[in-house]
Amino acid sequence: MYLGEQLVTPSNERMRLSAQLGVRAMGIHNVALGGRGQNTEGFLELLQHDRRRTEDAGLRLEIHTLDMGSVLLDFHRNYEKAAHRREHLVEQIFLAGKACIPTLKYNLQFAGIARTGMSIGRGGVRCPAFFADDVDKGGPDREGHNIEATLGEAGRYGLSVEDNWKSIEFVLEAIIPAAEKAGVRLACHPHDPPLPPGGLVGAQHVLGSLDGLRRLMSYSDSRYHALNFCQATIGEMSETPQETILAAIEEFGSHEKIAFVHFRNIKGRYLNFYECFPDDGDVDMLECVLAYRRIGYQGFICPDHVPYSDTDPDQERFFAFSLGYMAALFKAADKLNARH
């Protein structure tokens, strides 16, 4: 198990900082991706460019992004467009293999991350929060939009749970065989946040429960079909986050369904939580590291979703703190294991 970072279009200087902080591998989401995802030559050039920059910083580029676009919604509103997009997803997977990118992360939700506002954390930091009782108050999500703006487009179609699954399976039946042929592992992120039964403003998050993730993973036994295991999102699914996270690490990890890990913490529980620093939440993060060690997980693990503050506008210091905390946990876990 080793330190990684997942960054949005990082500069060369930012990646050098990652290497200096002990990071070994990089995951990149390039904001130019949406403009090149349907352009074969441009997409391959972008992947190769990002790989060269990462290697120049002394890192490995292990993860890039599969540009899903609006394929899930288009399956219901414009099938021809969805089919065309699916063809491009397959092409992107083969191009990632050609560019020697071992893993592509992606998301199968119809809308973005929804939050109901901000909670105040340690030292006055602002922590994105989701409190179900506050949904009607119209608080901002991570990008400053309210719940209806974030989930509204999906909600307007009034799609049922099975409608959601039909579009998900439409995508999986094409991309999993492509991933196996290309030798590129696909890592799907759970739906964040888990929504209450019946959804919100008409939108459903079918991958916002362990049963949903089990159904997703049951689609194929292939090791190329796995999870971007966001342990905080797993914790958000439960009234007992720590117990649920530890059990999920064992369940999915023992079947090699964890492609890589988002290592973050929350305060709270299902439908009522806020994001926080990794050492300041309700989950014992050392116990999580020990659980990954028990299942023999040896892969990429990165911090995720640090709080916001005017004292650290680019969040570099907060991510540096998270990386240092993680490195210390790894050493502590090794010492504990050595004693036993």
C-alpha cells in the first residue's frame, strides 16, 4: 500500500510537491478531457502528455479518467447519442491501454456530488455537509449550487431504480469486455451522497448502498471491473460508519474488487454528515489501514475532500497534512503488525 494523489490538471510544480511529500503515484483528471474524449488523436495525445509530465516529476501515472459525458441520461432521452457515446468510451479504454495507463476511474451516477451546505470544523474550516433535513433550505453543494440544481436534470426524468440499472448495464456490457482486452482496470466510484429511499427531487442514487455496490460488482467477476473504493462514501451509507467501512474493506477487498482507495473521514452518519480532516472524524483511520493490511491490499491510496479555508486557498497544505497523517498511519500499522 503506497501514497498516491488524485489531482485536477496539476501543474508540473504541484506534482513535484507531491513527490517531495512522499507520493509515489498520481491520478489525474484533466479538465481538457471533455473536449478530447471523442477525438481519438487528441485523447491519446492528452494521456501521453500527462504520463510524460508525471514521470518527469518522478511519479507514476496510474489513474486517469473515463469521460462518461451524459451517456446515462442519454440512454433514456436520446438512445442514438448514448450508443455513439458508448462507442467512444470503448475507444478511450483502448487508447488508455496504448498510453500505458493501468486504471481508469469513472462514475455511474446521473448527477454530481450533492451537499446541503457547509459545517464549521476545526479552527473555523468550512466542511461540505449533507443533512437530509436541510434539503429544502437550498444550501450550496461543493460547487456552490443547491441540491435542486445539482440533482434536478436527473430528477426531471423521474427515472425509477430499475431505469437507473438499465442505463448502467447498457454501459457495463460494452466497457468491461473492452477493459479486459485492453488490460485497463475500471474503477467505479460509489454514489455520493447516498440518498434516502425514493431519492431527492426525483433523482435516485442506486450505488449509494452496499447492496447497490454488490449488484454492480456481481455484473462481472473480472478483476478489470472494480471499485474506486471511497471509504467515506461507504461510511455515509450507514448509521455505524466505522463498522460498515471495515466490513466493506473485507468483503470487496477479499474478492479483489478494490482498484484504489480514497482515504477520507466524516463526522456523522447516513443522511447526516460532514466532511473533515482525516484525524478529526468519527472513523478510526488506523483501524482502516490495518484492515487493508489484513486483506493484503498493496495498491494506490490517496487523500480526498479536505476542508476549505481562506488560509489555504489551493488546499495544498491541507492535502500535505493528510498525506503526512497517512504516512504515519502506515508506519504505525507496520509496527503493530510486527509486534504480533
